[in-house]
Amino acid sequence: MMLRTGRLLMLVASALLRVPCVAAFSLTRPLASHVSLASRPASSSSCHQCLGLGRLPSSTSLAVSASTADTTSQLATSSESPKSYDSVIVGGGPAGLLSAILLAQRDPATRIAVYDRLPAPPSPTDQSVWKQTDRYYLIGLGHRGQCALDRFGVWDEVKAVSAPVVGRKDWAPGAKADEGAERLATDKPTTTQVLPRDKLVGVLYKHIMDNYADRVELNYEYQVTPVSFGDGTDQSVSLALSRCRVDDATSPVPEAECDVDEYKSITTNFLIGADGAARGIANEMEARNAEKRAKQNAVQNFFGRKQQFRVKRFEDDNKRVYKTVPVKVPDEWRFDLNYSARSRGNRITFEALPADDKGTYCALLLMTEEDEFAQPDSDPKALRKFFDGEFQQFSPLIDDETLALVAAKPASNLPAFRYAGPRINEGDSTVLL
């Protein structure tokens, strides 16, 4: 188990190392390391979002399975005999789906189940979905991420729906429209590719459906709660499944309501917590650790303090919020650059990445939460005046209607990061990604 778990962590971490929206990994040895978890997708030059966090609306509701199992029936109570899997993955994002692909590749006879609280992802080729650049955030995949995805056998599919970014163009504070400095990344072994995070999830979802439907079940709109992490001689993990529902899947931040009073039980030999913002597995591990320590004496607590599992939430001492702006750049501009500008006094930063290879961009306005333009229903005329003075190269690209929508909406928060450690396992059967 130690070797299998450590190998899994290293491969999935490599695939996501250049995807700062998902998580930041630091792995030094199997099951004895730490992982930094972001409760929201991060924002950087390779990770942007337009008009909201969360998964895009899906045409699939309640539960979807890649196997022939019936996932549309009502949940049974815990009195039923629990269904058993070789592996259960909590979280249907990139980390969770890549874990399922790796496990399926390693053992054709394995039985794997993936559970996620939100609806299934949209098709990666549905242009009616992806033309809405104000509904998703973008992630960047560099050399290590591309190589790892290639090793998983999915890179060609991911690249086919990505847009290249070969460099950036920056404007210093107070610079005129024609004074931007262009820098191309000519020394990199590969070209960074950018795509919506949910499109990446859609590619991985489709890959599993096409190649591993006989061994991987994909179940959506379920909450998973650990009942037992494998105590005593029984190393199997017991889990409770509750049905969830998203009333408004079109919301930028879809919220799942879960019925915890009615549930069914499952067991697994190997549990992977890849649930990101939900943090259900990590929080349950922390709670169980606290219960265990409360029953120990002072000597036991003293000698066991180095292995005490905890989740530390970091406070942002330089908090920034953001609003997002869809932008269509002119035909004479390059469609493969990251465009960036700062206002005088570094009050607001404008960052834009391509949403496709046709000049459609998604931009971020980064500012303090006290800034007048961070407030909902701010003055669109004042915002236009600010753009004309500080971002004159971008102001003509944004029409009045779009700018009014930007002024009217509330700002969103950047991620709150957590540290989970000093271990990322619970016994021999549970591990966090």
C-alpha cells in the first residue's frame, strides 16, 4: 500500500503541478509529507476565471455512471448490505479523475468508484457552452504537466481543446497603448497550453467513459462521509453516501444541498480524498484525530504530537479581490499572449489569458476589497473613465454594456489556502491529494 499510494501521489502531482487552480503539492516521501490545498481556484498569470467560480451547468442531472450500474434509483438506507469497491475517489475534478485513470490502467480487474457533489461536466467540444467566456476560469499546463498527461495517455485529447500561450505583453503603470513590452518564451521546451478547468475535467470524463467504463463508475451529486477509516484488523474504509441536488446549475457558484438523513453505505480497500474545496475527507481526518487525542493521556499526546494531523487555514495579509471581464482582442493583436497591465500606484492589475485561439480572452481586475470598483453596483461611468486613463489599450475593446455588468457585479475572493500535515494519510487505506 505504501508503494502504491506514494507512486499514485507522485504521478498525479506531476500532472497537476502546473495547474495552480487545483492544488499545490510538495511531496518528499510516500505518506509522510504535506500538501497545500486551495479552497478556491487560485488566480495567476496561468489561472484565471471569468464571472464566477464553480462548475459549468450540465445537461446531466443527479447521477451518471460510466458502468451499467443503476445510479438513478433512490438512495437506500444504511440497513442494506454495503457495496464494495477496490478504490473510491472522492472528488471528480482533475486530480480525482486522473487518479481513476491511473488505477484503471494499473489493474484491468479493479473496481473503482468516483463521487462528486456537483453535476457531471459538460462536453469538451460543446461550443455552445465554451463560447460563454464569462462562466469559467482558465488553467495553464506547462512542460511537466503536459508530460505527465501524456504518460496518462490523455494529452493529445487535452491539447486538441487548448489554446497556446507563447509569452506575454506587459504595460508598466502610466504606459501608453503602444508602449507595451512583448516577451516570448523561446527558451522553454514546450509551449504552455491554456484551457478552462471544466473543459479539462470534461476531457478526462470522456476518456474514462470511452476507455474504462467497465472498471470505473462516475457518480455525480453525491456527498461522501467517512464512517470508519479502517480500525483494528479490518482495514477497509466504510463510507456513507448522501444524495445531493444543485437547484441552480447555471449559478457561477453552484451550491449542492445534500440529504444527510437518508444514505447508503459502501466500503473500499483504498480511499483517495481529492475533493478540493469541499475538504470533507481532510476535515473528517482532523476531527477523528482530535477525538483520538482527547482519549489519550498527557504522555501519549506528548510523544504523538509530531504525527498529529491538522488542517491549518492561512489568513491573507494582503487580500485582493477580483472582477472578471470578457474581452475580444483585435485581429492585429496576437492571440497567443498573456496580456497584463498595472495602473498607477499599483491600485488595480489587469490580467488576460486566451480562452481560445480566435482572440477571445478572459481578463481579471485585481484590487483591494476596499476599492470603489470592487463594490457591487459601482459607477460604470467612473469605471470607464478609469479604463480610459489607466488601461487605454483595453478600454476600446470593452463595450459599455459589458463594462456596466462588470461594475454591477460583486467582487470574488481569491483562494484561501490550507496546510494539511504532517501526514496526508489515515492508516494504510486513506490518502489525500
